[in-house]
Amino acid sequence: MPDLQNVIELIYHDIIKHKNYGEVASYIPELAAVDSEKLGVCLTTVDGQVFHVGDWQDRFSIQSIVKVLLLSLAYNKLGGQLWQRVGVEPSGTAFNSLGTLENDEGIPRNPFSNAGAIVISDILIDLYEDPRQAMIDMIRSVSGDPSIYFDTKVAASEKAEGFRNVALANFIKSLGNINNGVDDVLNLYFDCCSIAVNCEQLAKVFLFFANNGQTPDMNNVLLNPSQTKRMNAIMLTCGFYDEAGDFAYKVGLPGKSGVGGGIVAVLPKHFSIAVWSPRLNEKGNSYRGLKFLEKFTTETKLSIF
Amino acid sequence: MPDLQNVIELIYHDIIKHKNYGEVASYIPELAAVDSEKLGVCLTTVDGQVFHVGDWQDRFSIQSIVKVLLLSLAYNKLGGQLWQRVGVEPSGTAFNSLGTLENDEGIPRNPFSNAGAIVISDILIDLYEDPRQAMIDMIRSVSGDPSIYFDTKVAASEKAEGFRNVALANFIKSLGNINNGVDDVLNLYFDCCSIAVNCEQLAKVFLFFANNGQTPDMNNVLLNPSQTKRMNAIMLTCGFYDEAGDFAYKVGLPGKSGVGGGIVAVLPKHFSIAVWSPRLNEKGNSYRGLKFLEKFTTETKLSIF
Amino acid sequence: MPDLQNVIELIYHDIIKHKNYGEVASYIPELAAVDSEKLGVCLTTVDGQVFHVGDWQDRFSIQSIVKVLLLSLAYNKLGGQLWQRVGVEPSGTAFNSLGTLENDEGIPRNPFSNAGAIVISDILIDLYEDPRQAMIDMIRSVSGDPSIYFDTKVAASEKAEGFRNVALANFIKSLGNINNGVDDVLNLYFDCCSIAVNCEQLAKVFLFFANNGQTPDMNNVLLNPSQTKRMNAIMLTCGFYDEAGDFAYKVGLPGKSGVGGGIVAVLPKHFSIAVWSPRLNEKGNSYRGLKFLEKFTTETKLSIF
Amino acid sequence: MPDLQNVIELIYHDIIKHKNYGEVASYIPELAAVDSEKLGVCLTTVDGQVFHVGDWQDRFSIQSIVKVLLLSLAYNKLGGQLWQRVGVEPSGTAFNSLGTLENDEGIPRNPFSNAGAIVISDILIDLYEDPRQAMIDMIRSVSGDPSIYFDTKVAASEKAEGFRNVALANFIKSLGNINNGVDDVLNLYFDCCSIAVNCEQLAKVFLFFANNGQTPDMNNVLLNPSQTKRMNAIMLTCGFYDEAGDFAYKVGLPGKSGVGGGIVAVLPKHFSIAVWSPRLNEKGNSYRGLKFLEKFTTETKLSIF
């Protein structure tokens, strides 16, 4: 492996000296208020090394990245049965589209669309006594960091303004693919999206995807190796909405983005990397986050392809 | 690595003793006439080993698998400029859909849909004096097998019955994304789809995708390493139409299928594998071919994830 | 004019001796409980005649027919400005589709889709201090029958089960075309859909559409002649969801149907006719109601074409 | 009736003194070359009166208006059987859309979309020995004007440039709803669209739709009264593509437009009116033609509603 600390520093300095593009998510005030020029990076390896640069200690909203963790919680308990409720195909449409649901009888194309994550939230309510607590416990345990928290202001804003997600949930309910009350499902979903993390915490949370489903210290076994491989495949094909193909093409790693500006990616058997920069391109993915990862895998040749 | 000859033989014998499902492609008589129970496999490694089992010497029609080679020929000459004419996103729709073209102004979502391959064929007519010859020369040279040929009966049937593809090509032409005559473009496309190969030839043709873009003997450099990585990424996200996510999930290798019943897949740095069995599932991919590859990567743990 | 009492009796007896088809709406228990074999008819003319046959005195749920009255209330006050919020084009899709809203930025294609009626309900909240009361006052006054009432059990069931309409309203809200609270808008909409009428009341309520916008006794002026003409045009092109063309073709009158099994139609300058029979065809329109009206206009040649 | 000659002159002079909007059709040179400021009008009544103003003697290309005549020729011979091959519902989409065909298995939504007219052309080839001749014979006979002709230059241009229509025809063929060769079908269609008429000829050709299906001189019986009523209904709901609702709303007459700038409309029992002005609005309908008809029916109150 190349000297990773050196590589990420070089790329970091190269990127911050070029113009930044895109818009910070502004549909709720809590996201709009963030400093748009931040850029943080943290890489953690399965053999225990940690590299970081820039604003890696700043907290940001995990947002859609949590969909991968919601899915892991459900997949761990339900196994393959899960796929009766949600598909694994890229949708070719935007993250909040209602388009294909009608034809597919309420089965979302994949678990990383909003529709898919809402169905997973419904499943978690059936599987866990307190799914909200189960999520935060899992994140804290896997990262080894008990300070990770739900940002209740963010969650409250999402609940007040999330008309599109309320529409999605009711639409799916009308098609028969939600069991619980729509409000309960959405509360869980919005709470989980509100979780505040920094780059180091995020990288550590995702390291088990690079390590056959368990944390390197062996204390947490979240998925078996076959399930882990499958989760990585879904991240690759569906992790970036209608930019998934482009991310695979340019970066070549399984990963997931959120409108908080975070992106996390994984090289199986080797490492996880979290990048954060708030300005989003028109597809809703972090502009500098994508740039960073593209340069990183191009330079290091560390990709799955 | 495990004993691959042993592995493929065990899986082969396991599969042929189970019931076969699906339908042989029947839209032209030449494809319909094939023996539906055939199953052939060949795996070739970058360090020169070859393993095979079953009907690996039987010829079959390459069909859509050739789209990867059409794209390679164009990408090699045009580089990134190519992406002004065709996208790299999974479409979430069937292989011959016209659905998204209208919204996207004639830019096919990806080069492995029929629409995309037709646009690539148009590009090749502009790039090569004799693109038909360039294609067969490339295939013969890369595989080291000058006996590979165009099956003119298959090509003639496709031309006589290919109304959907004629529709696609005229539609794209009307939207401004085809330069040459529609007949010339389609003739090239149908000719290339008609190429007859066996499993060994097909595996050998695709080995350069596992070897940074060149044949292991170094005699053919088709793509540079970065281009090769990107081709593999496109195969993974777009190689199986609206079953691409499922293939990534179950098999976890970049690959491409054809209605002739062939599937080829690649593990970068290691090997290429060609499987052939004529019965197709409802998505148009070989039923036993998929089964074989799923068992193979599950057993050997040889996947990119 | 032919002897209308005789005509409707003959058609009535002809229809009830043939097999009845279709299903009674069953999404709420109140609609499901109705006697599926009922058939009532009432025709009222602008010169004061009334003809009826069958179960014309039975009450049924007005349902979507009220959309025409909602629109009239809004059009009367707002005039052409209204069309900035909703279109007048047939949608070519089912009554509860979300499909085209996304492309049209929350502007429903026409006021007789559920989406359109929900937007009209939102407009009425802005226009009237008590729009619920305004609606029932108008209906009672126009029909001269103060006994018409909201069926609160029906309304309560719709509110409890109307996930699809909650989805629609929230979706439109997310696209910016609803001003008021989603719950307020839907409560008004569901209340109005719950109004119970019999055939005579319904025919009388709609007579002003045949009489240049006013009741024949001149006591109620609801629309001016030009507005009335336009309302009739919208009923013709959009009154029967994706069966509007078929209704124009077979019946040839402006009209509107509801899932309660009612259909009302109008011959400008001459009459209004209300038909009720609970079994619905697969498009959601009364099977026997359509049959009756087709026979009626064919026999009498009383159509706009 | 009001003094119609006076009315059309007043409206004519009012319109030509206001700014003209829209673009002349330019996809073939023959249409692009026309004088964009022309405006002609002719109204013919079932009792033999003729009124005209402006450029009513200038010839223009009938284009899509001929679809109504194609349908009449087929309907006359096949009757209701016809509707197994094409629907009667407004499509809610543009005239040349492929969108809904795929879901509807090659059955066009209505006979006045390009897809629908192509299917009707295919039917005519099966019904008539020489359908091209049958069409021109019918037009000449009904109008009493043997000078009406096919404009072979227009037809040749359409054939050379009509990629979208070639796409449509091949797509429908692939879905099984075209029997004859695609070229034969399109040649007939393009020939019929090329017919050159002036306003007086066009109004006279359509007068039988206002006269129960026969010419006022009783020499031509083209449709029976019931069929005529149904043709008028289809014109009303489907005659103006995705502006059909708007035309019904503003004008309130059955009618049909063409990209040559012509519009013809009918008041059953009374008259036919042809208007021609080449500039088209964004929906492909004559800007001044629509304006004229809207003013005409508003002023005279002569509409079906």
C-alpha cells in the first residue's frame, strides 16, 4: 500500500485550492446553516490504522448514509426474507421518486431509495422492541464511541417539512407494503437520519463492511461474510441514486452518500473511508466528496475493479 | 486459490442434475434451434491457466456480450469524449426499452442497452474505415483464434425481424444522436451480435479486462489500466439490464450476458470466466449460467466484494 | 322530444333483466354494504319536467361527482385565475395516479382527478370562511332540498383509510401547490365526497349546467353562460378518468361519475340526468349506469354530437 | 343564427391587427417555406351557405387533419371491430409520443396520434385495393372538387426525414399491431398527409360530419348517423393532442388540427369551419387558428356545450 496519510493530505490540499461548486442542502434550516467550505476525511484500515485530514472532527448529519445501517439491522435478523419487501436493483431515478412504486406494487426498487428505507424502517419496528435505541446502540458499539447522538432539532425539522416522505410512506401504505402506523415509521426514519457523526466515527462505523461483517476487535459481529459481500454489492449498484453508475465508474468502491455532505466508501478486506463536504452537486451528492474519492482511487489504484 | 478445475466440475454436475428452467430465445429460428440443455464453462487466468467443463467447445451466438467489445473499440479511440453520446447509469428498465430516451434527448442511459450499443455502432462507423473488420480482427487477435466468424444466417434473420431495433435506431436518429444511415448502423450492430464463439474463445477474449487492458502475452494492448477499471465498473452496474443489481448481489463480478445464453464475467487481476446455457430467465439472462456463477463465487469467495 | 318517461322505463326494464357485472367499491365498509343490484334514474328538464324510474329515491354517496361542484364554487369566485393551479387536460391515467404530477410541478392535469380536487379544496379554504358549509348550502339551495346531508360515517372511514389521498396531498404540498394544512384540505375533501343524495336530488343539483349556470327558477346564479359552457367541456373531456373518451364516444354527453355508483350527465339547454347503480367496471365507473346512458342517447339521439 | 359573414370578417380583422406568435413547422423545407402571416377562413353550412374571409383560397398541407378521413374510411368498412386495433382515449401526451404504446401492447390510445393513424393506414391496406386512390377519390367526391391533389414533394420530404414515424411504425410492428410492410404503411400515411387543400375545400370535405354522415346533396353517404356522432366525439376528446381539453374548453367544437397550420371544426347539424394560419403554438396547433375559433364560438355562442 502507498503512504496513505501523505496521499490524502496531497489530495486535500489540491482540492481546497480549487473552486468549490454546488449548493448546501437547504430544505431544513439545520442543514442550510453549515459552513459550506468544510472538507474532512478519515480512513480506517482493518489492521487498525487511522488517517485523517481537514475537518475530520466536525459533526455533520448522517442522513441517507444511515440507510445502509438500517438495512444491516434488518438483514442481520431477517436474512434473505427481506427481499420480499424491497428489491436490489438500481432505479435509474432520483432518491425521492414515486415513479416506479406504482408499477411495482409498493415494492421499492432498492433499500437505499427513500421509499426503500421507509419500508426497512417499518420492518425494524416489527423486528426490534426499540429500533431507535437498537440503532444508536449499534453505532456506538461498532464505532467504540458512546458520544454519538440523535440531533433532535434536525429530526424535528424533517418531521415538520418532510411532505415528500409523508407522501411516499402513505403511498406505500396504500399499496400494502407498510404494516405499522405511518407516523411511527417516519419518526424512526427521521430520527435515524438525524444522527450526528464526524468523519472518524463514520469511517469506524463502516469498517465492518470491509472486515467480513465484524469489527476488527471481533467484539461486534453484525453480518456473516456472505451477507457482507451482498451489502457491499448493493452499495455499489444503488448507493448514489441516479449517479450510482458514475460513482462506480469514477471511484470504483461500494459506498453511500447523504445530503448532509457525507460519503462513506469501503474497499473490502482493506479499509473504510469517510469524506465530508457540504456542497452537493445536482444529483444530491457531495461535490468535493466525490472529487476526493475519485482522485484517491485513481492515484492509489485502490478500487474493486 | 482453490482447485478451480475441481470446483467447476462439482458445480457443473450439481447443476445438470437439477431441473432446468426458462425459455430459449425464439425470436429468430437460428437461436430457437439450439439444444436447450447444453451447459459449457471455461475459466482462463491471467497467469495462463485454462479450466473447462461440459459443452465448452460448442459455438453459440455472442449476441449482447459483443456490446462490451463494441464499447472497448470506441473507448480505446475516443476516450472520455464518448460519454457525450451515451451515459454510464443503470437504466432500471428492460434491454430494449425506449422509455427513457425521450426524456434524455436521445442519449441512452448506458452503452449496454440496445439503444446504447446502436449509438456506439454509429460512433464506430465514424472512427473506423471498416468497423466490422476491426471487430473481428480484434476478437481473433485477442483470443489467438482466427477461426471465429460472423454467422451470416443469424445476422440475416436479425435484420429481417429486428423491428424493435429499427424502431430504436430511427427514434435515436430523430433525436439527433445518430450520424450515419440507420441501415448502416444496424447492419454493423447485427453483424457483430451474430459472431459465433465457444466458451473458451469467449473467456480468452475477455481476459484483457482482468489484466489491465492487455492480453497476458502483452501482444494486444486494448485499453489502459484506468480505462479497464472503468469498463469493469460499467459491466458491473449495467451488464445485466434490470437484473444488474441482482447479479452484483448474488455473483459479485463485472460481467455481461447475451440472449444466446452466454455470460462472461471477470475478476480483475485474476481471471475471466465464460458460461453458456441457452435457457433464459424472464429477464433474458441464462438461467443455468447465473446459477453456475452464483455457486462459483459463493463457494470460492472469489468476488470483488 | 320523444316520450322520455316511456324511454327510461323501457331501458330500465331491459337492463335489469340482463346480467349485472362489476364490483361494488369496497375500500370502506360503508360503500361495500350497499345493495349491488339497485338501479335508479331521474331526468329533470330545464322547463320543469321530472322523469324517474327504479330506485331513484335511494340515497347513495356522491363521491367524485362532488368534484364538479367543488370546481364550480371555486370557479365562480376565482374565474380563469383558477387555471394557474390546475389544468384542463385529460390525463390518460387512473383517477388516483401520482404519475404526471412530478413532471408538471404539482399542477394536476385536471380538476376531476383526485389530485385536482384536492388542490381545489385547498383553494376553497382560501376563498370561503366555511367552505364545508358553503358546499352544503349550495347543494341544498340549488336542489331546493334542505334534507341533503354529510354522511359522517362515510367521511370518517375515508379519513381513516385514505392513504393514497394523504399521499397525493402531501406530494402536492411538497411541490408547492397546497397552501393550507394537509389535514384541513383532506377533511374538506372527504366531507364533500360523503354527501348523500338520491337520483332526483342529484339531477336537480346539476340542472344549472344545462341552463346557462342558473337554476330554472332564476333563484340561483352559480356561473355565467361562458363559465357554464366551459364546465361542460371539462366534464366531457375529463369526467370519467381514463374512460372519458369512451364515455364521449358511447354516450356523448358531459358528465361525471363517482365510486358510489352514481353518474350524472347534462344536455346543454335541455336536461340533466342522474343514474345510480353500485357495481363498478374496472375503470371505476358504474356498469349499469354507463349501459343506461349509452342506450338512452342512442335511442333518443339526444347527445351533443 | 347571427350574420356569420359579418362575424368572421370582424374577427379576422381583429386578429390580423394583433401580433402573431409561434413558429411555422420547419422539419421539412416545403412546410418551412410558407408565408407565416397568412390567415384564411371558410365556413360552410348544411343548408348550403358558404362564408369566407382572408386567404381562404390558398392551398396548404392537410397533414394530421387527414387522420380523421383515414379513420372514416376504415370505420365505414370495419365498424366497431376497428377498436380492437386502436383506442378512443385521449393520451395526455404529445402527438408523436412512443410512451404509452409499450404498456398497451401496441394498441395506440387513439386514432389521431401518429401511432394511431399509422395503424389505421395499415388497416386500410387490408381493406382497400388501392387505399391511396380511395382517399383522394373520397375527398374529391365529398368536396365536389376534382382539383385536390397529393403534393408529391411534401410526401417525398416526409419520407426522407420521418425518422420518428419510422420508429413508431417499427415499434408497433414489433408489438404485433401492423400486418403489412412498414414502408407500404408509411408511404400511404405520408401521401395522405401531403394532400393540398384550401380552406373552402377543407370545410366542404368535413361538412358530412355536421350532416349525419352524408353530404348535403345526398350523393355521398360516408357514415351512418351513429358513426358520425362517434367520430365527432373522438374529434372532441382527441383532436388536439395534449391540447384537446383546452380546445374543448375554449372553443367547444369537435375538430382536428395539422402542422400545416390548418384547423377544421364542426357544429353537428349546422356547419363546418376551416381556418388556416401557419404559425404553431408549442403544442403544434395553429396560434391564430385557435384564436379565431375561440373568438368565433364565444361571440356566436355556437358550440356544443
